[in-house]
Amino acid sequence: MTLLYFAQVRRITTLTSEPLVTESPLSTDELWQQILRRHPDLALLRPAIRLARNGEFAAPEAVFQPDDEVALIPPVSGG
């Protein structure tokens, strides 16, 4: 699995992306547990971050596969 980070998430992690090695599918909660183990400072942003799987926003009950590309998308403001 590849994790992609944008905006505030990128600033917090200091990464644009990183691999997450898993041999089995992960629920949304399991994926977040893995992410927060690596980057505990994201916990405060978690309620506002949307997950996208393979270019499409993921539903809260999504299951993420080992070969998925997962983007963490924080709220975006603009005009």
C-alpha cells in the first residue's frame, strides 16, 4: 500500500508519500491505527481528514487492499 500525504498532513509527517506493508486487507479503523502509530500528531486532524482509495473518496466502511494507493486529504479552503 502506498500512503500519499497532502497539505497539513504533509507538513506534519514531513513526507509526500510512504509505503505501508500489509499482507491482508485493512478496515478504515485498522488503517488509521497503522497511520497513527507512525504519525501520532495526525490524531487531532483525523476527524477532518478524508481518505481516498485509488483516486476516489473512500466510504467510512471501506476495506483497503495491500496494493491500494491511499491519499490522506485534509480540508481545503479557497475561493
